[in-house]
Amino acid sequence: MLDVFATDRATIDLVTTTDHSGLTTLGPLAQLRAGRLGRRLPQLLGGLLLYGLSMAMLVRAQLGLGPWDVLHQGLSHYLPLSFGTVTIAVGVVVLALWIPLRQKPGLGTVANVVVIGLAVDLSLWLLDTPDLLANRVLMMIAGVVLNGMAGAVYIGSQLGPGPRDGLMTGLAARTGGSLRLVRVSIELSVLLIGVMLDGTIGVGTVLYALAIGPLVQFFLRFSIVRLPVSDSAR
């Protein structure tokens, strides 16, 4: 996922750069000044709520979680906190790591920390683990697909990436490493810690690792909100 934080411009009828996907390079204030908030704000909120739901589906399927959720679940075994509250707490800690990396949070970053945690707790309260293995497999697959779609939806609102994505791009910028290498290193480290804390791994963990990148890329083409680009950047 891409870093959408940069120095704000005084005027924002112009977006300086876009990548091939249409994501723009904007600072926190410029993200709000870019317009189309009537679509972008509901899209951000909807994406985050669906993301929390998808996390709960993977938890209830009991067939393995994504690396960060393995960590969240593992920590919840040892802390007097719900899964969603642990998700929020980890997000705050990761966000603090942005400071030495000189990353700047946007509205979407802050909303990511709070909304997903609340959404996952509510969804866990509403959902039960299916009795049949076949239904658990279907829930797992649906959870992974929904997670990819939800991630693309909130990223496509162009209001700032989540704390974990910003950590990846910040480390890549500071170390000179590739985004792929940095992302894999972070995911493996998080997964290892989660496993040591008794987080759930399984076929769902493998499926998530293999499918989430292509799914986000696929859904992003349909969900990205195009923002105006200056003539010099076209």
C-alpha cells in the first residue's frame, strides 16, 4: 500500500502527483481540501466498518488469522482487554512509531485506529462460530475477500492510510528498502510474536498472506476517488 502523506500545499485545486493507480500524494490538510468529501468521508467510514466485520469473520471461522490479527488475538489472551480494544491499542503504539519516521497522520489514519476496533468488537458480539467445518471455510474465504475489498475502499477514499501501512512506507523511506521487503519483514515479525502469544494460525493465515495483496489491488480500481491533478502532473 502506498504512502499518501507529503508536505501540504497552500492551494489544493492541484494535486502534484499520482501513481498509476490514481492515488495522490497529499499531506493531511491537503487531503481534506481536495474536495469530494461528500463521497470520500462515507466511503472511509464504510470501508473501516467492513474491515472490522471481516476481521471478526476470520476470528469466528477459527481457521487462522492475518499476521496482525494473530498478534491482536495473542495479546488479548494476556491482557484484560477485548480483541477490538487490543486492536485500537496496537494501532496507537504503531502510530507513535511514526514520529521518528516523520510520518504525518491523516483523518483516515486516526479513524482507522478507532473505528476498526469498535467495529470488530460489535461484529464479534453479533457473530457466532459455525458448527459445520464447511460453513467455517466459507466464512474464512468471505472474510478474506471482504477484508481486501474493505481495505481498498478506505484506501480509495484518499484520506490517509492506516497506522500499519504508514509504518511500512515510513520504514521503507528511512531505510531505502523496497516496500515488499519491508512489508514482508514486518508481517513475519508480527506473526512470530503473535504465535508466541498463542494467536491462531492456520490455513486462513496462508490464504490471507497470498490473497490480500491481489484482492486490494483488484478492488482499488473500482473504489478509488479520483482527485484533480495539475497539468504539470498529467
